[in-house]
Amino acid sequence: MDGVESAAEQLERLIGDPMAGAARGTVTVITVSAPDGRARYQECSLSLRAEAEGLGASIVETAAVIDRRHWPRVGTVLPARISRTHPGTVEVDWDALSR
């Protein structure tokens, strides 16, 4: 963990953020809405299976604004941070879609 990540985690703990001490894991796209129209950035509704070592798998319903060129597909696996205290709370690395 670098200095910035360490400082961010300390701040999360200080303010009582449920992501404080989050586990690194992955999410797998279970369902995804289809893009609507030609707009480049659109809201995408997803069901995700969140998994991390030491935590049971959980299903998370979420929405994100995503670049249409990098629309996720069912089965896509992305890195994520998963709250240890609120397993339904995830922070997905959406930038991984473009890599």
C-alpha cells in the first residue's frame, strides 16, 4: 500500500466510511442493461457478484455511467474493493473496462 492509499484508508476510518478496511477482490457481471441510443456516456444498470478472500460472495445491484465503447458484458470480471462491514457496498475499478 502506498502513502496515498494509506492516507485514504485512515481518512475513511476517521469519517466512519463503510469502505474503511475494505478487502481487495473482484466483481463478476451477472446482468447488464443494453446501451440506449448513440450517446457516448450512458447509465448502465448491473447485477454483480462480489467476492474477496475472507468474505462470502454477495450479489450487488448498482448503476454506473460508462463509456459506450467499453460497455461491460455478462461474465466480465473487474477488480473491486468490497466493504468488510457492509458486503453490499463495493467500489468497482470501472477504468479496467478500457484496459
